[in-house]
Amino acid sequence: MFIHWFPGHMTKAIRAMRKDMAIVNSVIYVIDSRAPKACINPTFDEIIGNKPRLYVLNKADLVPKEELDKWLAYFKEQPNSGCIWANSTKNTNSAVFINALKTLNEEKIVRFKNRGVKKTIRAMVIGVPNCGKSTLINSLIAKKKTITGNRPGVTRSMQWVSIDQYIDLVDTPGTLYPDFSDQEKATYLAMIGSINDDILDITELAAETIKYLCDNNYKEAFKLRYNLQEIRENSLDNLTAIAKQKGFLLKGGQYDLERASKAVVNDFRKQAFGKIILEKI
């Protein structure tokens, strides 16, 4: 399965990010905890430069805690960076988020404070599609939704949201890599739903999902989910067995492999096989 998806709006988004980064003090880098490495967009690194980064390992409740802790430590060790985690089902603890961002920018805040000036940290929220950026922002502004609007020196198209007297946020569209040279990362992003399903061969994606499950100690969970007695080498045989067990039939009595494929992919995304992290340290 070869994956490539970089629609025109993403090109525009990256162009806008390059332009707007000049007035941004920090970056909130939202990452899906199920595929942390795949969520790191090389294009972002060049755009961000040496600005402070707060990595947010989002959807942390979907992965094993011991693996999450390793990634938290990893990102905290990166230069000029901090890292916190966020839950997919509960609102983010705004105090933890705000304190982490203030700590990253403490020197700048103190420097301006000593001059008698209140320094507002402008932070840009970035991430691949479906990483949970909008949910994160909505949980942070749930109690005080203040649209700060246009400000001097701020591009008119940017809409800033104040979450604290010292912090304003601006969201950006979910953006992927212009070039998927690493197809394993592309596959992982497809598995977690960061690539539009409409451009994918869903049967091939299901086959990749089954292969990952069976190669990484989830074979029994997979068999149990679909009441299978064995796993076949041929992915179509496995999908046929699933369609048979589920009663997925087309007109004429043929097994509906597309529906079986969608079931596998959706079950993976809904943790039907347990908490899974695709990339480990």
C-alpha cells in the first residue's frame, strides 16, 4: 500500500504558518499518543526553529501508561521543550497546561514584568489531522471563551483566543508532510485516522492493521474479537472469515470484504483490541 495525501489547503496552511510564526512566541505541538514519532512533521521543525515547544501527548488514555511515560521523558529531554499529556475523554487540566507554557516562557515573562510590561505569550497550536487540537483548545476555553480578535502586528486572518492573562492561542489546520518518504509512518497515520479514509484502499489498510496486531502480541485479542479459530497468511482469507462471522454479505451471497475491512479499522481505532501504541522507544 502506497500512501500520499497532501491536498491544496495544506500547502496554504504551511505557507500561512511560515508567515505567522514571526509573531508567535511558542508552539503547542499536539501529538496523538498512539503514534508519537509519525506525528512529528519534519516541515514543522524548519518552520518553528528554536522557539519554545510544549509537546502535548494527546489521547493518552488510549495507550499503555508505561509506554506513555517513556515518550513524556523523551520529549522533555528535547532542547527548549516541555511535555504534558492530555486525555481524549476528559477536559484538559488548564492549570497544568498554562503552568507548563509559562515555565517554558518564564524568562521572557519576567524580563517584561521587570520593565513594568505585561507580556502576553502568543502560542500557535499545530499538529497532524485528527490529533485532537480543536478538542484540546475547546477544553481550555470552556469556561472563558474570549476571542481576542485582531491585534497590532497580527495577521487579520488569525483569530486569537485568550486562556489566561499571559497566554493567547491560535489554532492551525491539521497538516501532513508534503512527502511521505517513510511509508511506515504513513501507514500508522492512516491507522489512527490522520489520513482521509476516502483516499485509502481500506482493504489494504485492514490488512496492514491485521499484520500489526498479529506481529505485536495482539493475535489472541484479534481472534477473540471475531471468533476466529486461526489466523491465515492471506489477509483476504482473514477478511473473508470476519465477513462470514459477522454476516457481511453482498447481493448474490458474496462476502462483503469492504465492510469487513472497515470493521477491522474502526475496531482498532475504538480500542477493541486493547490499548495499543504503534511506536515504542
